[in-house]
Amino acid sequence: MAFVPVILWTDALLWLLAAAAAGYLWHCARSPHLAAPWRRVVKSRAAVVSLAVLTGYGAVGFADSLHFRVALPAAAAGEPVAYSAEVLSVLDLALAHLRRSGETTYSAPLAAHLFTREELRLPDGRLARAYPRLRYGGAQLKDAADKGADIAWRVLAGLGGAALLWALAGAALRPLRRRWPEVPWGAGYATLGVALALAGAAFSLSLGYHVLGTDKVGQDVLYLSLKSIRTSLVIGTLTTLVMLPLGAMLGVTAGYFKGWIDDLIQYLYTTLNSIPAVLLIAAFVLMMQVYIDGHPQMFPTTAQRADVRLLLLCVILGVTSWTGLARLLRGEALKLAELEYVQAAHAFGVSHLRILTRHLLPNVAHIIIISLVLDFSGLVLAEVVLSYVGVGVDPSTISFGIMINAARLEMAREPVVWWSLAAAFFFLLVLVLAANLLADAVRDGFDPRVRVGGALRRAAA
């Protein structure tokens, strides 16, 4: 299969951010004072479980960030190769059996029939209203009554494959357990086992059924849920590329220089906070949408147009989210600027830039890391709210907000179509819960006040 790679803006930035994170961890491993807080973090069972869950989400998101266009069949020999306008990803390739299932409308999870009655012609020629068989779900069954046994065998096959992968992962973890025995590998290994069991059973079932049902236009809900993971990761991570430089530099600068510089920066973020964030985001997104619609030649495919809107949404979220971090760093910088080592640097004639980068920023790094991890779940939920009210991602982008927005009308049906909302709720709950638990562990590992308080309580006991 011939194809040409497509590098979207968010793909490049997401992989760049992953490379930067890997470089930071490598640098921490070579510096004992930087590695010490992370050692305290990974000693927590909750942190290890959360990291295992977030690693699974990250694997799905990065598989969906490798895009390409497939070559179209040549009409005649010698003609130049033409490529499809549809941009696919590696995840689309792995889930090709779900991407185009061919259903017409709603079907319940693991169903073999549509959820609604249609007018069918019976073998004797009469017309009757009945539940027609699905084109994909349960199509391998000669009799729908055999569905229970078929599902049981597929679940067992999926669990068998998951058990084999789990055993191989256990063998691969043995050297790590011997090297870092203080890490609670058992908690992570158990989490991996549960995740593999769910994934194995779901994949085996998806080869013959719609595991989480289908939506109004017949799209597989499991496929939509997995595709939505990338959008959440992009919003939660790329927004930090905008928020971090603004919040860190302006907050530390305000606390260090004081005076009119402090007043100017405070006036800036106070004014920004006084503007309703939803209105600011809506105005920016709508203006950018007008520009995108007026310059179609700049975006040859629908995916590229939707990607630019997603990137611009990350930018505006970052511009409106840096004020909280700036406030925290300003207060910490006000305290650090009066300490002896900073005063000694002034006495020796050290430049302001060097004091900021060598003395202040390293000593507020724990606040930056804690704030970024805590803000991740808030940014993920912000995309859901914005997409729900219609000023979030492009309608052609698959996201949890788009799924919830579509499901709100389904909840008013009789009978209720509940599985789209339930799927989005479950995947969002696991993602945000894992991020919050990891944020708690990072705060406990990096915040010196938490460590001192814990040591005092243990001494008193």
C-alpha cells in the first residue's frame, strides 16, 4: 500500500513535547538532586497506577498522531500517483474494521439488530415493522440466538491473548524490579493486567460486534472514544507550551523586579482575568474560523483545517490560563528575592538575567511542575465544555465534547440511547482521575512544605 506521510501542526508539536519530556527525564536521571523528587513520586502506588493508565492513553494518542494519505488506484498505466484527500492515522489502520462498519443508525452495545424498528419485507412478501440485522455487528451469526455463546468464546480468546502479553510484560519488568526495588512495581503490573484484559476482550469482540454500540449515523462508539483521546491529550499538553513561558517568566519577573514592572504585570493579568474566558475564547475561535473559511487554499484537506483550529484553541486556552501560574510564581519570587544567596549575587555584580535563570527559576521549578500537572485535567475538561457550547474544536474533529454534545439529544429519546454518553463519561473519568492522582503524588514529592510537615508529624508520633 503506497502512502505519503502527513505532518500536522499538532502532530509535530506533540512529538516535540514528548522528546522534550524524555530529554528532561534523562537529565534528571543524571542529576541526583533532580531525580530525588521523582523517586519520591514513583514510590507511591497511586502514582505508579496513574502512570500506567496515562501511558496507555498516551500510546493510543501517539498512534493517532502518525498521519498519512493513501495512494488512489491509477486510472491508466504511466499516470502520476494521486493520493486520497482523506488523512488517516496508524490508529485508523489498526481499527479499520470499526472505522467503516456500514451501519445506518443506533445499535446497542454487542447487539446484532438495530435499536429502532424499520419497515421490512418478509419472505412471504408482506411488510412488517421489525428490528433489522446489523451489517457488521453479529453478521457472522447464522442465528441471532447463538450470540451469547459467540460472545463468550470471543471474550475467552481475548483474555487468553491478554494473559500471554501480561506474562511477557512480567518477564520484561524483572530487570527493572531488581534495579529499582523501592518502586511498587506490583501495583503497576496489576494495573497492566486489568488494562490488557479489558483491551484484549474488547478487541476480540470488536472483530464481530460493536462493543459500545453505534451512534445516530452508525459510527462505532468505541472507535469514536479512542479517537477522542488524542484531542484531549493535545489540549492538555500543547496548551502548556503557551502557558508555561508566559506564566513562568512574567510571574518570576514581577516578583523579582517589583516596582512599576510588578504593577504592569499585575495590571495585565488582572485585566485578563476580568474578561469572561468563554467570551474571549469564542470571539477568538470565531475570528479564526472566518479566516480559515476565507483562505481554503491554505488547507488542502479537512484534517489540516480542523488541525489548525485545534492548535489555535490550544493557543487561546494557554493565553487565558497563565495568570494563575504567574500569581503563584510572583509570590514565591517575592520571598526568594530577599534571601541571602540572591543578595550575595547582587553584591558580586551578577546580572539580573543570570539571577533569574540560575537562582530563581530552579527554585520555583517544583511549583511549575505541580501547577502543570494539576492544570492538565482542567484543560481536558475545558475542551469538553467549549465543544459542548459550540466554540471548541472543529465539528469534523472527534472529541469527547463533540460526543457529549451529540448525546444530549439522545438522552431525550424513548427508549434512551445511553451508551454514547456513558462511553465518553467512562473514558474521561479514567483519564481525569489518573491525572489528578498523579498530580497529588507529584505535589507530595516536589513540595518541600509537604515533606517537612510529614517529617514533623512522624517525629511527633
